[in-house]
Amino acid sequence: MKKKLLIIISSIIGVFLLAGGGYACYLFNTVKASADQMHEPLKLSTPHEKPNISGGGNSKSEDQPERTGPDPISILLLGVDERKGDSGRSDTLIVATLNTSKKTMQMVSIPRDTRTEIIGHGTVDKINHAYAFGGPSMSVETVENFTGIKIDYFIKMNMEALSQLVDAVGGVTVENALDWYEGGPNGFHYKKGKLELNGKRALGYVRMRHDDPNGDFGRNERQRQIVMAILMKAASITSVGKYDDILHILGDNVQTNLTFDNMMDIQKNYRDVRANIEQYEVKGQGGKIDGIYYLTVPDEEREKVSQMLKSNLER
């Protein structure tokens, strides 16, 4: 797979912003209405200082000289599998860091079974349970504790929306590394090699893990692959009607503490980070503890991940 993600879930929102395009004026009001619908404040036990993303002068203290240009930022991307009567769990967790000075975007995936302290809940559990216990706020604080960095923004997306988005862009093409068959009355053969997928098939593609020798690691790779395919297809769309469909889907399925103005600042000031995109997945040892499967991440791996993220958050 070509590892050229923009901002994973956030870039599905931002594809209109980062990619620019000739329909900006027409879409402005529609994008703003969708952004307002998606907005959800982040309630943390200790509120964070807002990063400077506008690109203007910024001086945080008398001891620091005035700085120009936008600050590096971090975004937690949550892909949540929500079903009726269930608060859902964040089966996809990706920490994205964007640094305009280095023109670098970093994408670090945290496997959902990662065993860690759930901040605000007083337990040690799978990291994806933080969302079920306390929504985006608990997820953010738990990921902050695990990675050792401050999270500026979150973007949560219902994974069911992936199916709708794939259909909205007219289907996607992926390069499948495995060969497997999805059973049932409408079974489908996911042949190895190039595949053309509609929304239903794409959702099956990202959800499969039991037939994958790499388990969740393989599934996470396919999730990134589908999102990338959506982004590339969306970026090439020339129909205003298609954009309207996509924005409607996003408004119904995405929550974020990014405001419309934040999104416009990212579009204006962070688009060059696409020049250098780095991806990494947290590694650990899988096994059962008290009969429950976890991924145990060694301290040295956590430190490695923390230093990677901190490095791209330096000016």
C-alpha cells in the first residue's frame, strides 16, 4: 500500500480543506454547517493551552521570544464501532502529529487491545475501553498518559460511515494482500490483488481480522488503506453534488473539538505536511491475563513511541 495518508479520519473532513479546489466559495456555507454539527467541546480534568494554528506571532512567556508560524499540533483519531444500545469502543486509535516547520506528518497507530491505565476510571484495561467508559475525554487523557504527549484535538468517526463514504465517492480500489472468503448468504471472495469495492464490501474488508495472521495489526493496515482510497477518490471529485453527499455523511457521523475556524486554519497553514508522511504501529506481546487477551507494550517501546511523537512536536 502506498503510505500517503493525509490525516486519516480527520483528512476525510479536511480533504475539502487541505486539497483546496474551485468549489470553495460554493461549499463554504455547507462546510461551515457540517463543521458546526460535528463540533463537540473536549472536557478535560486539566484544560490545555490552545496551540497557535493561525500562523501569526505567538509569545507564550516573557522568557520566550515571539514566534511566527503555526505551532506543531497533535490530533487523536478515533474510529468507533457504534451499534444500537451500545456506547461503542474505539477500535481504531491513531495519534497524528503535524509539524509545518519540518513539513512532516506522523501517524502512530495504537492497537485497540493495548493494556494500559484508563485515566479517570481507576482501572488497567484495554485502551479502547476508555471510550466506552468516558467518551472522547477519557480516551484523550488515557492516550496522553500512554504516549506522554498533550493531545490538542480529537476527531471521532463512526466506522459505519466508511461504507457510506465509499459509496458516495463511487467505490474504491485497493491492493489486497490476503485471500479470504466472507461467508453468509451474500458471501464475497476477497481475492488477493487489486479489488474494486463498494461500501458494503469495504466495511467487510476493514472489519476482517480472524482470517488474518497479523490479527488487529492487519486490520489496522486495511483500515488505513480504505481511508486513503476514499481520500484519493474524494480529492479527484469534480461534482459539487458529490461533495454535498460527503459533507452530509460527515455531519451525521463525526464529532470533533475542531471548530470551523480551526479547520480553515489547518487548510491554510498545514497542507505542506503532506510532503513527508511517516507511519508507525505500536508493538507489543499479545497474550491472556486472567483469561482476557491483551497486547502488553514494554516500557522501552512506550518510551520509543513517546520520543517519536515529541520529536515531531518540536519547532
